Amino acid sequence: MATKAKRKSKSKVSNDQLLEFYKTMLDIRRFEEKAGQLYGMGQIGGFCHLYIGQEAVVVGMQAALEEGDSVITSYRDHGHMLACGMEPEGVMAELTGRIDGYSRGKGGSMHMFSEEKGFYGGHGIVGAQIPLGAGIAFAHRYRDNGNISVAYCGDGAVNQGQVYETFNMAALWSLPVIFVVENNRYGMGTSTERASAKSDFSQRGQAYGIPGVKVDGMSVVEVFEASQKAVAHVRAGKGPMVMEMMTYRYRGHSMSDPAKYRTKEEVQKVKTEQDPIEQLKERLLSEKIATEEELKQIDKEIKARVAKAASFAQESPEPPLEELYTDVYA
Amino acid sequence: MSIEILMPALSPTMTEGNLAKWHVKEGDNVQSGDVIAEIETDKATMEVEVVDEGVIGKILVAEGTEGVAVNTAIAVILEEGETEVSTSSAPDASVAKVADKHQEETITSPNTQPVTSIDPEPEWDGPTKSVTVREALRDAMAEEMRSNEEVFLMGEEVGEYQGAYKVSQGLLDEFGKKRVIDTPITEQGFAGIGVGAAFMGLKPIVEFMTFNFAMQAIDQIINSAAKTLYMSGGQIKSPIVFRGPNGAASRVGAQHSQCYAAWYSHVPGLKVVAPYTAADAKGLLKSAIRDPGPVIFLENELLYGESFDVPDTDDWTVPIGKAKVVREGSDVTIVTFSLMVRKALEAAETLSEQGISAEVIDLRSIRPLDKETIIASVKKTNRLVTAEENWPQSGVGAEISAMIMEEAFDYLDAPVTRVSGKDVPMPYAANLEALALAQAHDIVRAVKAVTYKD
């Protein structure tokens, strides 16, 4: 643990925490790159939505949560699972459709869960996870256990009607839920400007009296600090909050999206100027929290871990045929 | 060791593509995430990013090459310290594509999902009392809420209003606002909140003012409640009951008069029940609340005020998935459910006066379907008429007809005949509505046709 004297930054975030953030973000990035590669080799089928570029959002948010809190999101979910502490082996094996996957190979990229880690999916219907997430918050409140629920959605989902039905009930019943809008500027191929009459999503709860904040979702530290405040508000029983995280996805909507709706220059600009991992890396180096050599070592370890997950996922057997008929009824 | 870069598949259906352009040349340093090439398919042009870092050692497929098969090595990257290409083995590429060997694999498949063993229906020879279907439903909820703190009721007007059809009368007084929750008029939203609560192990009873309005929520019912257990490999259960009146009431027009039995019975993961008597309503609702998965509980507004004898106990349950022979007969089997049971019994009475002995089966559960009881009856009577309020196409009768053809064809002496609602939206005019609904005389006519007594 870093002592106060050692800490050179003005931030309330400790050096150890910064390093943790770095590791988890890099973990997600390397995992997603490997998933993209396996997809290219035909080892992963169907749809595969990568989280590359958005890592700071889930890493900063998850770090503000406590044991017993719950998380739910849409289909761009690999990063959320890793940030919730789910094993990369199990996630990757689900991507390859094998028996050791979190859903025994029956869910795939968009449908994974871990009750143990409080991760409730992984949902493929845009916006449907928002009422579900409020329902999870309802259960926490019903049981009066002090836990909260975080429901993530994208800038595309935030125009769905059920999101507002949920905002209304969450505010009406003061449910302990944070609605995190990950605004990566494109709902598939449609920019927020072309899809939303008003694109300040942090204010979308205003009509229901839900406070909202806009956060630089490319800065893990800003995400973390804003999340801490939101979590405290919600946990104190003051009702839901909306957090709009301004972020960017580097890859296409899914693997089969050539992303012709934006320029290469736009993508390149974000990558060079705002990359969440590079930004933090610079800080770690300039504040001498870690040396170049140490970071290289971290990268090496992460790569090895991801490679291990990838070979595990390719070696794990396909589900036995009997699995076809199991888990339909409880 | 050197790393081979393989021709990637960019969509689930891509088998080959053109290597349109190289952005790097041999000797270039690359970092993870760098775009190194562009490939083209008939659908799109895509960029290839590298995952590994190092030096481009060799380009194996030249720019402009067409028809490059997926997984062909297109370049080699040298890792730190390497100067020469040494690709004795490319571990990733050696993994066989698993999809290729699947064509011959089969598994004995039931046409519909078998449900784990169904308990036998309990015998009751104790005292009974006459109660309405409305009271029976209320009693079932109240008893289950008393015995399990995690059972709660939510829906429009269930609390202070005491229920749009007074089914939840008195529950708010007894259980309070925490467990009897009035919702705004937002079916999709509160159905989703109910399912989310069920994911956490609570046992919600979600009341729809009518199932017609549940169409707003059908995505949450099917995609979230019915499929999540499967999609989670058995981890996340949805122990939830969706209940409310279903089918036509009386002259409320097309948007308030639809029967959804066939719709929901189509879905693996759901159980669907539609009781007729108060005893079945009570026993099945208690079973539905105790069930570890989602149950669609279809009531009928016209039956709420009808009285039946109900076992006088607070522990009366009826197993889901068991039909009941409500009238024995030998010449023909009439299979039906919900309000249509009454019409079938009327028809059986008329037929008996004309010398035809009809057996009437009340399905009670639409899914799982009690095939055994239907088949046993058909083996005896050799004739089958189905009767339902649903529209004919892809209805419950259509399913039973197909099932009996597959499983008891040799026992049939006449074609299975369906009686159903007419294939039109429900009209408002009294005469047209009566014509659109399946009536007892329609059943009589169908029975006479299959017994060749016309």
C-alpha cells in the first residue's frame, strides 16, 4: 500500500489503485484484441462486440462498488465481466462456445452471467437491461441489504421507451440504481446527433427528478471519482442517478462492421489524444509510480494470461449433445 | 518465435476475401492495434489490426491477391530479438475449425420440451366450500404471501384500487405497500422490473390488467424471463408469475379480446396454465407461485364471479402439466381449456341427449401439454375435437392435432377437427361477436361430423 508521503498526485486515488486500474484496463484491451483475432480465425461465431476504447468506463465504475452490488449491461459486455472479476478463461470459452464457458456454451458473447460475481448479463435486446437492472435494485431494496445495482446501456439504448418507463418507476420508488450511459457517439452506424433530438444524455432523467452527471469516460480517474459520488448518493437511499460517460469505441459496432460512417482521422485522433490506457500510462511514468520496465512486465503478464485463456477456450470441449435440452426449465 | 498473421473472417459467413492493400512492409515495426492491411469482401472493405507486436518479417500474400481463404497465413511477425522467420508451428492455426464436423451429430429430440416429472394430483376427500374464481385467486396469493416473505404482487391498480377486477381485494391491507405495489401504466417497464427482481430470487406476481396489454411486455416475458435460465447455463432463474384475464370478455372489441394461450405456449422456458374451476385456479396459482421458473397464468374475466367447490385448506395445490377428464365418455374426446370447458360441457350434454357420449378433457395446462391424458382418451374414443377461443392458425388445437397424428394416428377413426375463434379481429356488434367466438353449438356440429352423425 502506498503511503501518503509517497503519493505525488493530488488525486484521492492511491498509486496502488492507479496501477490496478491500468492492469484491469489493459487486461480488457488485450482480451478483446485476442477475441477479435479468434473471431477472425472462425473460433468465435455470431456477433462479437468489442469494448476496445471504452475500458476506463467500466474499470472506474466497478472500482467504486462494494461486495454484493450488482451489474447488468447490454451485449458489449466482455469488459464488464472481466471488471466484475469473472475469469477470462470462462469468458473466452463462452465466446468459443465450449462447455467451460460461463453459460456452458449456450449463451455466447452477448449472454453471459455470474451470479457469484453479481453480474446479471449480457443482454441482447437494446434497452431491455434497464428495467431488469432496476428490478435488481428493487430486490436489494426489498431485502434492505444496502447494496445497489448498476445498469449500463449505450447511447443507442437511451432512446428506447422502456428506459423512461424505468426512470419513472426508479425515481418514484427511490430505487438504488445507477444508470450508466456509455456514450461512444454511435449507435451502430448512427451518430448520436442523427438519432437524438437532444444528445445531452446526462439530463435524460431530469423530467423524473433524477440527477445526472456527464463524465470524461476516457479518464479512469474521473470516472472513478464521479462514480464514488454517485454510489454514495444512491447507497444513501436518495434514489437513482444517471451518469453519462463520454467515450469512444475504436472498433466497428460488431466484428462485421467496416465503420464507414466515421473518418479514420476521427478514430486516430481519439486513439492518439484520449486513449484511456495511454493517458494513465503517461501519468504512471511521469509521476514515477511505475517504470517503463515494470509496465512492460505487466503487459507481458497480461498477454500471457490472455494467451492462456485463449488456449483454454480452444481446448475446452464443445458442450455434450445432452446440453441441448438442459436448463430450459428450472 | 515468429507469429503468423492469418486471413481473418470478418463475418460469420465469410470464407474468403481479397487482400486489397498492405499498410506495412517487411521490416516495419508494429504495435498491437495498428492497421496493417485492408481486405475486401463482396459486402465490405475492412481493416486488419495486429494483436501482437514486433517486426513484419515476411509478407506471404501480395497486395491485390483475390480469393484468399480465411485462415491462410498472410504475413509473419518477428518478436523482439528475432531476426529470422521461424514458423515451425502456428499453434492457433492448428486448431481445427469445429463447425465442420457437426453435420452428422444428432440427439433424440422430443418435439416439445419434456418437463421434469410432474407430481400426481393430490386427492381431496376433506370438506369443501363454495368460492368464486376471484376469491380463489386472491386466497392463493394471500396464502403464498403469508408463507413466503419473498412473494410480492405488482401491477396496475392492484393496491389501493383493490384490483381492476377486484382479484387483489384486501391484499394491500394485509401485506402493506412493500408487497402490494401499484405501478404506473407501463407494462414493459414493470414486467422488466419484475423479471429483474426474480433474477435475484424474489418471487414476483405481476398482474396485467388484461393479457392484451402484456403484448407491450412480451419482449421481457420471452427474451428475459423465458430464455435467461438457458442462456446462463442454468445459473439465473426467473421465478415469476405473469397473471391476468385473457381472451374475450363481453363486447370490448378487437384490442381487448384476444386469447394468448397459443402465443405463450410456443415458447420453451415458459409454463402456461389456463384454469376453468375455482379449485384449479387456486391450486394452479399456488403451484405457479412456488414454481422456480416463469409461469403464464391465464384467467378469464367471465369466470371471476363463478362459484365452484374448493377444498377447504390453505395447502391445496394442483400440479402444472396435468389435464383432467371432467366428463367421461366413449364416442369422442373434446379437448379444451378455460371458459371453453363450460361450452364443451354444454355441448356434451346436448350430444348425450342425441345418443353421443363425449369425453371432455380440461387441459388446465397448455404447456407442458399433458399428452398422456389426451392420447389415453383418444385410444378409447378414436375421435378428437379440440375447442378453444384462439384463432385457428397455429393454435392450441393445431398443436394437439399434429401431436395426436404423430403419436396416435392408428387410433383415429376420423380426422381431428378444430373448433376455434373465427379468423377475424373481434367485432364489437353483439351478433358478430357471438358469431366470432366458438360456441357450444360449434362443438356439437364438429362432434357430429367426426362421428358421422350429420
